[in-house]
Amino acid sequence: EKAYVAWGECPSPENCWKCRKSHKGQKKSVSDDRSGMHTMICYPDNMVQNAMSFFEKRFEEHQRLYTHSKTQAGGYMICDILLLADPFFRIHTNNDGKDMFSPPPVDVAGIRLPISRAMVHADTYLELTDSVLDKIMNTDTAELRPARILIKRFRSHCIYKRIRAPKGVIGDEPWEQKLWNMEEAEIVNEILKLSEMDTLKEHDIIIEKR
């Protein structure tokens, strides 16, 4: 309740997309009439320490929880499940109408969309909840077998393993700079070349640079 939204000078106009846009002669909206200024959340001087502590805690929690290796691995597994299911699984949305006593609509069968297209139809998108994994598990088609197997593995907490994470910050050594400048696909190809495992394939490797 002590914070306010007010106009303030941009602390870094050379890196600000809004300032750069205005400098390029783009048409500005009414709210952009004050050059070099933006609306910001402002705190009184006696709240600065509390505000800084709050954002520091948010950053720590993000590093500890949301970017944790197991959290990331679970996210990758869910993505793989949806990718395996997408070509064969359809989200079915019935068009039942709103009045149970009126005759059913002509197109009562509704529509069937893949997961990757659910966002183009509002009612279908609302069906895209956490229960989508249950819906995939309740299928019996052979094409969805790989997705069902991966769901079982995910639910048994047998998630992807992180092989290695670099320690510290990338240094100034030439080989370190070369590695950092490589694209993820290049790193995957180098790993495959050096690997002695014949069963290791490109889709078995995930490289994350951040």
C-alpha cells in the first residue's frame, strides 16, 4: 500500500527497447509523450531495503526451485510426452449448448484438435489442463504407446538425469570460449562423435545454455 505507480527516468535508455524504439522515429502513443520516462513502481525511501530483500528472495527461490535440475528434467519429460502424443491424440470438445432442456445443436459432435492446436479454439484450450496426461494414459492405441510409457516413467519419478553441469563461470581459456560460442546442435554432434555408445542418439541428449 506504500508503493505507487509514477513516471520516472529510464535508468538504462541505451538498453531499453522502448527508448530505442522512440529514438528510431517510431510513432509514439499518448503514454510515451514523456521522452526517456516510463511508468514505474516506486517505493518510499524507508521501503527500499524491504523491496530489495523481496526481489533478492524471489531470485533465490527461482534459482533454487524453478531452475533446479530435477524441475527442469520434469519439464523436459512433459514436453517429450506431449510431442509424442501430438500426432495421434486429439482433444475432443462437445458442443452441447447451454440449455439442457433445449434441442441439441446441429454440430453437437464439436471439434477434435491436436494438443499443439488447442489454443486456436477457446473451449478446447480450456480442456488442456494437467488431466491431459490422464487422458493420454486412458487410450489404447498403439501409436500412443511411447507416450504412455514415458508417462509411467515420469510418475514413477524415473526422470531424466543431468550428466554434468559446468562449475563456475566460463573462463578466458580459448577452449572455454569456443565451447560457449558453440550452438547446442554442434555440442550434441560432438558428443555423438566422441561417444562409444552405439545406442546413443541425437534425441537422447539435451543441452541447455543459460
